[in-house]
Amino acid sequence: MAIYRFKVNFEDFDEVVREIDIKSTQTFEDLHKAIHRSTGYSPEKSSSFYVSTDHWIKGDEIAYLPAQRKIDNGVALMEKSKLNRFIEDPHQKFYYIYNFDRPFDFHVELVKIILDADPNIEYPFLVRSAGEAPKIIDKNNLGAVAVSSNPVSTDFDFLNEMDFVPEDTEELEAMGGRGINTEEKSEDAEEETDDSDEFADSDNYEDEEYKEEDY
């Protein structure tokens, strides 16, 4: 029995790669679930493989938990579709969309065909895993935060570090966009005003002295 080795990577995160060995007689549902054992995502999401050209142009669809419209149109189902029925090229490609509600797109490519299965391995089998799969927001958990594979900035974030919340509009207006030392600046401004007043008083006094001398 032949073993297919598929290379799977995110379309938008090239550094995240998985390689999975799977029997040629296993189904697309088996591959779908194997991918998400390796990403940590729930496999119970509406998803589809598409037979693809070398340029990742989508063709025939193989679906998991499809909408009724697709079922009525006779879409192939993952659980009933064996992999070897859709392999027409030794480097066969599949475009794969996971979770149509909040989709991630993948490129899936056949990179190796192994003629004999290893009796000591349970298939599907994760051969290689590189990079951490990006986290996704669960629409049922609005407090969740999406995290990409890009490093987090270490720059000082004033609003977050000072526990500022959007409702504190009065505080934001008081800041006036000048930073956190507004009180000090206000005091400095008052001192400058006082100094200018002192000079103004002395000027008036000198004028009075000159007037007395004239007399």
C-alpha cells in the first residue's frame, strides 16, 4: 500500500509548515483532521479541499460539513473521498480552505510517494512540524485575541501601560495629546506667566520714576 507525503503550509505564513504521511486509501477527512491535530485548531469546522493547478487555481471541491446548497449540487464529501481517486500527478496540489466562517488558506502538495507502509507507524503520521500556527479569534469568545507569527513590539504603549480605557474620554482630553507630564507643563506655564507679570509691574514702576524726575 502506497504512502503519500503531503507538505502543508499556510498561504500567508510560509514559515509554518507541516509534512504528513498518510495512506493512499485514506480519505480527505483523515488528512483534514491530521492537519488540525498539528495546528491545534478544531477540525469540526466547515472546510474544503480543491483539486488545484500548479498555480493554485481551484478546481473540483471536496467538502467537510458543507452547506446544504453544496450538498444539493452534489459536492464530493471528504469522508467518502479517498485520496488516490484525486491524485493525477506525482506532485499533485490541493488548495485547502479551513473554516469558512473565519478562513485560513493552505497550500497542500504531494511531495513524496512511499511504496510500502511502515507497520510500526499509525497513519496519518506527522513527519515534520516547523513554525507555530497563528492563533485565531473564536467568534463565541469575544475576549480572545488574534496572535500572528510576527514578534510583538517592545515599544512603550502609553494607553495600555497606563491602563487607559476608551471610556476615559475626559482623561484623554485633559492630556491634550501632550503626553503624561501635562500637570508639570501647566505649572511651568503658570510660572512663566507670573514672571512676565513681574516684569510688567517693574516696567510700570520705572515709568513712574521717570515721570517724577521730569517734575
